Amino acid sequence: MKKLLVILFVFAFSVSSTFAGAYVFKQEDASDLKKFTKKTLDLNLKKLKKLGIKKLVIMECYGEYVTSKEVTSSANSQRYTGRITTNTNTLNLGKDFYTDTSNLVYQAVKEAFEKNGIEVVSREDLLANEKYANFNLEEEKEGRGASAGLYKPTVVEKTQSVSASNLGIFPSNPLKMIKLLINICEITHSVGAEAVVQVKFKVDKDKNFKPILKQFDVIMSAEIKPQEVGFKGNKKMRYDFLTQNEPLVKMKTELITADEVTDGKKGPFNVEKYDKALMGILYTVTDSLSFGIKEILSK
């Protein structure tokens, strides 16, 4: 069972209309993956078959979890009402919870490939690669973003990004990122893989703390081209991907659970209900990936 640390402060409810266009996920959606996928996901898996991918490495897998959202009335509203209103909604479930969730997603994506005959390099083998280990990537990052407009409220959002254990998050620093990108292909080749996959998802919440899956991306780079570079007496091999950042999975719409995550209409908040609702959505997405791979490879 997940280690759960709940820190819950509610000053006021945020604007509910933000998620008005989200697809309402029900547990029975998992029983018809073809229908669910058609409505909610954009799967682009043809390259897996075209390139004959037999082995890949998942080098990045993390979730970005919204922990706080502050909503301030728009400039237009302030002009006509003469006052400023600010509502804050906070839900922080702690690093252990987020790490466990990211680990479960990693395992589910891994199994989606493996069930269809595509081998996935273990995290242990990846960590044994000296070049990858030397990057010493962070497993946790805090983020902050804001959006505003004359007729829209100002929204300040705080997030916590947490990766699957022993898989760091790619750096946001441009210089560090360039250095990593230069070496990703060589690392992929060194661990015996033909492709590298990155997994990123984002989890938000509505005014009643129901989990909302806002983003789920699976990206692949493949087709390794080896090339000898340098001058006589100082030559070395360079490896480049001919196929880069191929989106295998994208979402067509946000997904919000139909399940209540509180005990009764007014609470209290129930972590176990929240966890079950969130994982129900995430597992249905990863099961859809497995279903899609099976369909493509069988053609």
C-alpha cells in the first residue's frame, strides 16, 4: 500500500468551469478500450512496426502534480465590482505518494511494451551505464506558473514534478539539457536498445479534489545512425537519432473521474478514494497503449 502523507488546506474553492470540457471517466470505460481510445487519446504507433523496434529504454518517466492553485478575479471583474477576490485551493499528498504513483505508471508503460514482445531495458542496467549515471539527474522539482487576461482570472499554479525511482527528470537548464541530448543516443546504443522513450503526465484537481489527468505524453526517438567522426589518430563514434521526438501517445481531452473522493458531500477528503480514482484513469490510458501496440503489430 502506498505511503500516504496528506497535507490539506482549503481556503476556498477554485473556479470549476476550468474543466468543463473534460471527459468524465467512469470505471466501466476500462472494459471497452477501443471506444475509450477513440474518444480520448491520439495514438501514433506505426513507427514501432515500421522501424521494427524490438528493444527500447525508458529514460525519463515523471508526473507533474498540481499542489496549489490561486485564482484572483480578472481585471475586468475588478473594474466593475471594485474589489479583488482571491481563492486558494491546496492539496499536497507528499513525495512518497507521488513517487509511488510515478513508479506505477513506469511499470504499466513498461508492461505495455513487454506484453507485445518489445523488450525494455531495466532501470538497473540503465543506472549501470556510467555516462547516464554521471548526469546525476534530479528526481524531484518544484514548479510555478501563471496565466492571466483582461477577461480571465489570474491563475497561479504550483506543481511538484516527481520521477519514477532512479530515473531523473531531464534538466531545464539549456546548457545541461544540450549536453544530455548529445549523449542520449550513445547511451541508448550502449545499453543495447534501438529506441529511447520519455513519459510525462500531469495531474490536476477540480474544486472537489477529484483527480484530473491533464496530460499524458509518450515520446520516442529511434533509428540510430552510427558515424565515425574526428581526424586521423583521434577518431571516435558518434550516434544520432534519425527519428526524433515521435509522439506515440497524446491526449485529445482532459480526463476527470466521475467518482467522489470525499466521505459524503462535504468531506472529509479520502486519500484511498482519490488514489483509486487516479490510478483507474492512469491504468486505462496505459492499457490503451498496450491495446494500440497489439493492434498495430498484428497488422
